[in-house]
Amino acid sequence: MSAKSKRLFKRIVSYSGIFFFALAAGMLWWQLRNYTFSDIAHAILDIPLPNLVFACISCLEFLSTHLWQMWQIFISRGVK
């Protein structure tokens, strides 16, 4: 693999996060475009409280695990 193709590949990989975030935001908008904010809020509030708390804790645990892994990668590489 030549140096130019390596740089191109690194650039594509570095921008893939932005692409997938935009894709997810677009898909979320497309799925929810026919609902009002109050419809969404009422649907969330209709979820039983224990289930909602469990979902929030699971989401926070998922995020903290990934943030910890990213921190470990930065530490191992040496943040400059």
C-alpha cells in the first residue's frame, strides 16, 4: 500500500464517525418526523419507572465503558 493510499484510508476512517453520526441523526429524524415533541414525551413517560431507570443506567454504563476504553487508548499512545 502506498503512502498516499494509507493517508486516504486514514482520512476516510477518521471521517467515518461523522458520517455515521449524520446517518443516525437523519434516520432518527426520518422515523420521528410525523410525531410531535409532546407525543414523544408522552410515550417516554408511559414507560414504567423501573424500566426507564434501568434503561438510563444501562445507557450510562455503556457510555462510561466506552469512554474508559478510549481513555486507555489515549494513555497507551500518549496524548500529545
